[in-house]
Amino acid sequence: MDLLRTEGGCQRICELPEDLLLRILLLLPTKDAVATGILSKRWRCVWKMLHELAFKDDGQGSESFGWFVEKSLQHHKAPELVSLVVELGPQCPVDVDVRKWVDKAVNHGVKKLDFNLLWTTSLPESLYTCDSLVSLISNQILDVSFPPSLPSLSYLKLAYVVYKDEESLARLLSSSPVLKELVVRRPGKDDNLTNFTVKVPSLKSLTYVTSEEEEEEEEEEEYLTGSLVIDCPGLNS
């Protein structure tokens, strides 16, 4: 049986099975995939079953983009949300409920979370007790004042994170027994964490860089400062 019917010499893509339509939508930017919902009744609910979503601000500074993410996640119906990427600019309304976005992803078995927001907020406890999470990229406040558990986390990137305290970092790392790769970027000054301790027996790769913009040279210089303690017997030299 043909997957496509021909009418007037034109193949109708809307006659494809839903799994093939989802594969096609995964090739599009998420905002364009969501926009297909207005094409016809057939398309109205297809994007809602996507298991990968990537919301990336186009740099135009639109306040509406944050609300677009909010509404899209409210209407998303897929039983699984494997990957969620959110990059929002400074014009995004700060009262959007990022914690609710994370909770939704965790409740739907997320494996990859990538948050890059130009404001800071604490992420919910559910993130740090997510059994399915394999990859986490965050530039948000790290506040872990409870026993976390991330049994599947193998990749972690902390980019200019604000740390509540050294204990929060220690708890996060100790809760990740299979962590293989850690990437840390810290500002060269105005950092609220003096001692940075990495104690992860399973770690194979560590990238640790502090950076500061040199006003006189008008360029970014990378260098290491502060107290860095590494206790990772499996680390590749």
C-alpha cells in the first residue's frame, strides 16, 4: 500500500503516518514545528507528540518568546519528553515558570536538559532526583540542600553557575555515580564559590576554565584562579 496518495499529480504529505510526520518535524526548529499546528486539522496535534523540543531565542529580544515556550509546553502531550533545550534572551519575561518546565520534563522521563537563560533562578528538587537524566547543561543557581540522586547522569556542564554553597556542589557530584564528563566555566571575578572540589571516582574528562573580560585588551582571557581540588582516580591525564 502506498504511503502517499496522489491528487492532481501532487503528493499529500498529510497522508503520511504520524510517526513519519514526527520525523519530519524533528528536522525543523521547534518554533516552526509548533507553527504547523495551524496548517490543518490533521496537523493540529502532531507536533504535540514530539519527544525532543528545542526553544532557542532568535536574538530579536522578543518578550513573547518566553510565553511561546510556556504555552507550547502546556499543550505538549507526548508521554515521553526525551530532550528539552531552552535558550532565552534578556527580553524574556522573568515570571515565566521555568521550574514547572523542568518538572514536566522530569515527569516525562527526560534524558537531556539544557538551560541557558539570561537571568538566574533555582531549579526544582525534582531535577536532582531524576533517574532518567543522562545529560545536564545549566547556567542557573545550584541550590542542593537535600539528598540528591542522579544515577544515570554521565555528562554535566555548569556554565557560570551561581552556587549556593560548597556543600551544594559536593552533594550534586556525589549523587552522580556514573558521571564521565564534567565541564565547568566560572567567571574570573565576582564568583561566590572560593573552593571548588571535584571528587568523582567515575570521572574520565574534566574541563575547568575561569574567564574574565580584560577591558584594556578588549578580549577574553582564560586562566585558572582560586582553589581547585581534584580527587578523581579515573581521570584521563
